[in-house]
Amino acid sequence: MKFLCFAATALATTQAFTTGPAAFTSPAAPALGNVFTDAGAAHRTRRATIVMDGKANAIRDRISTVNNTKKITSAMKLVAAAKVRRAQDSVLATRPFSETLQSVFGGLIQRLGGEAADLPLLTQREVNKVTLVVITGDRGLCGGYNSFMIKKAEARFKELTAQDIECDLILIGKKGATYFQRREYPIREVYDCSQNPNSKQALAISEEIINSFLSGETDAVELLYTKFVSLIASTPSVRTLVPFSASEISQKGDEVFQLTSSGGDFGVERKELEAAEPQDFPNDMIFEQDPLQIVNSILPLYLNGQILRTLQESVASELAARMQSMQSASDNASALAKALTQEYNRARQSAVTQEILEIVSGAAALE
């Protein structure tokens, strides 16, 4: 009687771990052969079940969540890479216009000589007030891109006010606007920074800058933007927009970047471009308009082109920072999923070992 009770207990407990019929046949108990054969037949079509506690189930759910997060961050990285390529194409598309404008301007400056110094946008005057144009992004999830630019703007603002120079801000991008508005900085205008800057947006900003300078509301305008260096590096930079420097316009070179990929990894190739050769205007050439008026008309176009270029470069820097941030997030998700899988396996093994110990203890108690 005691033997039959032990056999029944062993049968009930081993069903959760054995799926083959061979384990249920025992030459030592021929009288129970039919019972074990019927149980083996019933288990042929049944999947093996693993008994786990609540901790293992919670870990399994968390692994699933981490893997889903990794899929999202990987997709966001690829989307940012596609937008970087679009920004690159926009820079290349505007390059011919910039070269022609630089060439014509250089030729007119050589033709005019010292007369060009009388133009309002080229006139240097005593600086009592400076307007800072700060370019940030509209969205986050891009690492330290926005915070670096905000810190750079704050440092420049404090530096100028320490010299008793009045300052105000033109903010491009929602992140910078939100930050400075909450701290009650003097703000002149606020603009959004879209992922695809266009000439219309750059024209609105350049008109505000020129009107402020020509009306005497400000004596100089400085641009703070993020210079695109590579997919893993960008540099917050400061440059003076107005008043213009004739030598800088006609002699400053340029550089373009191109997104590349090799072995599944993205990279950037940069190419330095020399300044465009000044166009030759013979002395006997007659202009329908005064050359001074032509130069005065070119300067707003040049400013508009520079703002558009810096907007495109800032967007490329933001997208590159987002690519890097999403790559880091994906790597962290992979590492976390691996660690959770190891913990899950240990919890599952612990549950199985605990049940085996219970079976052995029960069998020992019946002896």
C-alpha cells in the first residue's frame, strides 16, 4: 500500500517535467504498466510546461519591454540618418548660389575700392548693444545638443553684460525659447527651427536682423550656432553677422560634408572649398545701377544665405546628436536585456531546483 502511494505521488509530480513515454515505463512495477502507458500517450501531444514564480514572470515581461524599446530607438536612429542626408543635399543645393554671390561681391568690392566702406551694413560703430541670435532645436532626445548651446549663450550674455554692453536675444528653436523665457531674459523675437529649413524662414530672420541694425536698435549682431564636425562631434560656435566684413565675405572659404556608410556604420566626409574667384568687371563696364546700390542689394542676400546655411548645419548637428543618442540607448537596451536574461534564467533554474527538492523530500517522507 505504501508502494502504491509513492508511485502515484511520483507520477503526479514528474508530469510537469517529462514529455516522453519512456520515462513512464518501469520494469520493476509490471502491474502498473497500463497506467504509465496511458499517461505517456496523453503527454505525447502536450507541450512541456515550466513552473515559475512571480519574480521570473516579472523579469520576462521586463525583457520584452526592453526589446521593444530597443526597436524604437534603432528606428529613430535610422530616421535621423535619413534626415542628415537630406540636410546634406540641401547644403549642396545652395552652394552654387553662394559661390556666384561671393564672386560678384568680390568683383564689385575690387571695382569700388574704398567707396564700399560707406555702406551702412559695412560700417563699424561703437558697440553699446548686441543682439545674440541663438539656434537650438525644437525637440529633445538629442543628447547634450540643446544644453551645450544654451550654456554657450548664457556665458556670452554674462560676458557682454559684465562689460556694460546691453544685450537682447533672438531665439530660434523651442528648446532655447522655453529656457530663456522662463528666466526672463530680454527677448526680441522667437522663431521655430524646423527639421527642413527653407529660404522663407531664413528671410524672416534676416529681415529682423537688418531692420534692427539699420534702425540703430542694436550695434552688432552675433550668431550662436552648432557647427557640424562629424556624426559624433559638434562645436558650439559664435560669429558676427553684422556689421559685415568685406574681406571676410570675398575671401572666406567654405566646406561641405557628405554622409557615408561602410559595414553598417555611418560616417562623414568633409571637403574644404576655397573662396570663389572675384568676378572681373572691366573699368569701362557701365552699370545700369550704381555699383554701391548693387553691393547694398547683395548684402541682404548674403545674410539670408548665411542664416540658411547655419540653420541647415545646426539641424545636421542636432540629427547627428540624436543618432548618437539613439545608438547609445540601443546599446544600453541590449546590455540590459542580456543582464535580465541571465537573471531570468537563474530565477527559472531556482524554481525548477526548488520543485525537484520538494519531490525528493516528499518521496523521502513516504519511505
